[in-house]
Amino acid sequence: MLSTFCKPYCCHFLNATKLRKIELRICLISVLWLLTGIAYAQPPEKIDTWEIFATVKFTSKYYKQYKEHFLTPSFDANLRTLEGTDMVLSGHYMPLDLPDKKSIIISKYPYAACFFCGGAGPESVAEIQFTKPAPRFKADQIITIKGKLKLNYTNVDHLNFILTEAEVVKP
């Protein structure tokens, strides 16, 4: 009597077609789950720091102590949230004689087209501040630097974008 009861019951659940459908669903769910994990494991897109700097708007402001107008930045909320975070910046080394031997200037553009020669705006240069004396580089050498972003609102003795605690990633 037990065998007559179990046989139809077991056959119902052991139907080969249904088992294959269940296995296929489990396999599909597993693959989707793995793909989702792989997608989230990918590194974030590389941030183009120069493009972020290019979003800054500048206005001319008169400074009495210098008796001159300077371009003053207006940093948006998105850029202000990045202040204090580590940023990576690649650019051309500018051979300028700075009073602080721990600082250098890099530019998005080569020396002949940089901000100081009148070919670009203040968003295309950044001040790099090392903790030790700055390494030596060749003029226009493309270097990659990592440091903490500091935004300079009004001090005309420094650039608007400063990377502090900087280190060379790629000379």
C-alpha cells in the first residue's frame, strides 16, 4: 500500500523535464549572481582631474594690496566635496623657480601653451606640495602625482588647485 502511495508522488517530483527546468533556473540565477558580483568588483572609472578643474568659474577681483585684478575661483559644491581627498594628476612639469623648494607646478599643457604664457586658463595649472624637497624633473616632463586636494579661494600667492602631501606616482 505504501508503494502505491509513494510511486505517483515521487514520479511527480522526479519528472526529468521538470528537474532540468529547475536545474536550468538554478544555473541561470547563479550566473546572474556571479556577473553582478563581477560588475561591482570592477574598479571605478579613472577620474580626469583636469576635467573637474575645468568646471570652475572665475571672476576678476581687484586686490588693493597688489593694486591689480586677479581671477578668483568660484568652486561648485561637487568640487568642494573633493577637498581633502586623494587625487591623481598627470601633467607637464613647469620649470619655475619657486621660493618653497618643496613645491612645483604642473600644467595640463606644455610650457609653450601653459597658463603663464597666456595660452590657457588658471584651471590648467596646479601647485604640488611635497613633504620633502621636490624631486628634479625636466622641463615639460609628463609626471603623475598623487596628493590631497586643497582649494585656494583667495590667496594670490598660490595657485587655485593645490595637491598637498604629494608623492610621485610616475616620473
